[in-house]
Amino acid sequence: MISIALTMIHFIDELKKEDLKGKRVLLRLDLNVPVENGQITDTFRLERAITTVDFLRDNEAKTIIIAHLENKDGGNDTLVPIWDYLKGYLKIDFSPSYFTPEAVDKLIKMEDKSVLLFENIRINPGEKDNNDEFAKKLSQMADIYVNDAFSVNHRMHASIVGVPKFLPHYGGFVLKSEIEHLSKVFYPDHPFVFILGGAKFQTKLPLIQKYLKTADTVFVGGSLANDIFKSKGFEVGESLVSNVPFDTSDILDNPKFRTYSDVTVTKGSEVLFKKPNEIEKDECVVDAGTETIEELKKIISGAKTIVWNGPLGNYEKGFSDKTEQLAEIIARRTEEDKSVVSIVGGGDTVASIQKLNLEGKFTFVSTGGGAMLDFLVNEALPGIEALE
Ligand code: 3PG
């Protein structure tokens, strides 16, 4: 079954050398990767981003890259470490400013096949405000716009939804592959298991409600499980819970709905395994328990479609082993039955997959975190609609 989005968008692979040679292409990438002390700690998104850049260079376009980089506190960081990384693959120049005489000079001097990376697009207030004038100014730098930043397509930002109003626009290779693979979830083979971890229950609730209709099992873990325990009236001690109220009445009694049957808790420096109704005031749920992993193994053993986003344990506190066990279970299932579709995504989920060198063992690993979840709920994203 082909996704409707795929039929309504033009993708860059439709373009030939005669369409691209000498053309200025404004390429929106997602280069938002973790950087610690100037060092990139996860290159997954960068490796994916290279494909479209290579295609544009092979077809002798002038590639102008715009992207953002946020630090852990939500502030803007410089893209210089990313520039340094990309220099290991290709000849690439950098512009620290937009629309200045220096920036214009760099643009004018671009040769066919050259690549110019601009500083973090979010240093411009017009980006997040989706300012039309700003989008227009950006568009004046180029002849063609390409969106290959799937994981930012849930944002109504100028470089995502504004620029396509002013330029001929195309989707890149990452965007196409994300739509192709994630759309399989809308026409799943059964049994279909949907696994959600991480935090922020209220943002995940629409997904749980939607997939309780189409999946055979919706398994909720991570700190979302604490919210479930709390709504059942259990003590959750010092565990992380959502601070926004939400209504679970329509999901808890659904037989397809599953969560942890046992948990890992910390009590001071001790680590204990408990039933969810045994948690005490001075304890903190940090991961699933061993019984839960066995149950997940059983659920996944016959599954034909498996979707997973978000870690089971508290990654920041170092509780990653149950998440890694789940990654291994899904990878094994995908390997033993070639007809299984397994789709995984989300920052910490992908980090565990990479740590175990399992990336090639799933049908698809999404570059998206929030964008993946929004696409799975709405079957569309603002950035994709702007290309239609
Ligand atoms: C992401 O990291 O998921 C995307 O790059 C979007 O980033 P944002 O949450 O800062 O918009």
C-alpha cells in the first residue's frame, strides 16, 4: 500500500543533471545531534544526511545547507563541530552569518558541486516565528528547495513550511524513506505490537488511543508506566510522573493495553525488583523488571509488525539494560522471520541500538523522535504538507 503523502510530493530523485547542474539548492537538513565538549557523540543523523548531499554534488548543483542545533538546555549551539565532521567526507565551506556582505560573497563565489553550510538557522528569530519575510529572504539564496529534515517536519518553522511557498520544492532521500517506512504502520500485518516508552504521558495519549484500535497489543513503559500506576492509585514514591492531568479511563480496561508487571526500583543506593503495587514512598521506579521482559519476549515472538519508540528505563540514571534487551528481542525476531516489519525510533532508543551495533537488524530505524510520533498519530506533518 502506498502512502498518500508519497504520491503528492515530488522527490529529488526525479531530478536529473540537466535540472540541477549549476543550480543553487537550499537543502534543509536535520543536523541536530548530541555534542559534548565540542565532540559529536552520535553521528546517526549525519550519516543519513550525507546521501542527499552526495546526490546534489554528483549532479553538480551548488548545495546550500541550513540546519539547527540545540543543546540540552534548549539553547542554540554553533554548527561548527558538525562542519568539522562533514569536512571528513567532503569539501564544505561555512558561513557564520546570514544575509551579510560576507555571506552574500560566499554565495556568489559558489562553484558547481560546492557545498556551503550556514550557521544554526535558529539564530534568526524569523525561523521559529515562521516569519514570511524571513522565509522569502532565505528562498532568495537559491533556485530550488529540498527538505530532507524529516525529524523537524512537525515544526511550523520558516525553513520547513515557509520557504516552499517561494521556491520549487522537493523532498530528499531521508524524507522519502521515512514516509515509505513509517506508512507501513498504517497498513500493518498482524499480530501488530506497538511499544511506547519515554516520558510525557499527555503527548503519548493520542498514540495509545489510536493504536489500541489498530494494534493487537499496545505496551506502555518508561516513565509512562509510572503515570499508569499512579492513575490506578498505587504509590509511585519518588518516580518520575507527568505533571499534566490526563484521563486513562478508556485505556486501562482495554485488554490490548499492557504495561510493566514488575519494576526495577532504587531505594537509596539499593536496586530492587518489585510488583507495581509494592512501591514504597522512598523508592523510585527506574526500569522494567525481569518478568516484564519475559512477557515482552512472548508478545513479540509471534508479531509481524513491531513499532517501538522510547526507552524503558531511566537512561539518565544509567538504567539502560532492559531497553537494550528489548532492542535485542526485536532484532532477533526481525532476523528469524523476514516478513516481519520492525520500525524503531527516538533518541535514546536509537542510542541503545547503536551501542549494540544492531542498526542493520531492524526493517527501519527512524531519524525522528517527536516527528515520528506525530506522523504516526496524524499520518501527516506540516513540513510534508508544505511540499504537497
Ligand atoms: C529533533 O531533535 O527531534 C529535531 O531536530 C527537532 O528538534 P527540536 O525539538 O529542537 O525542534
